[in-house]
Amino acid sequence: MCQFLSIVSDIKGKIYLFNSQQRKELSTQNYYRLDLHASICEYYDLKEDNVNKYEVDIFPKIVVKVDQINIKDDTDMLLTG
């Protein structure tokens, strides 16, 4: 499951998002959805149609490659594991 961090920028390139302190404070308020572009625009008094919208995957898929070095033959692991 991906979780995205929503970000908007205005025509001048200024970036707006909910930082960790704002997220903590706003999480108790039902009328702001923290990862919704509309909520960010409403909070900062921006017109949603006049901003660039971005979503950043904060938990990207990480590929881990493992090479066993603690045994002589990897087939031993397949047969006993």
C-alpha cells in the first residue's frame, strides 16, 4: 500500500504542504484531509485550479538483493530451508 505526501506549488514556484507539526495539529480536525490537494489549498487560501499538484511516494518500493556469504553452497540453504 502506497502512502503519498501531497504537495502544491503556486505560479511562482512556492511549495505548500503540511509539515509534521501541522499534521499533528490538524489530525484532530475532521475538516482537513492531510493528503488531499484541496485541503492544502484551503488551508493556505489558494485556488486549487491555479496550482501545480504533486504526489510523492513516501514509501517507495525497495529492492533488496541478498547474497549469502555465511555458507559455502547456496543449495544447502534450499535443501534445508
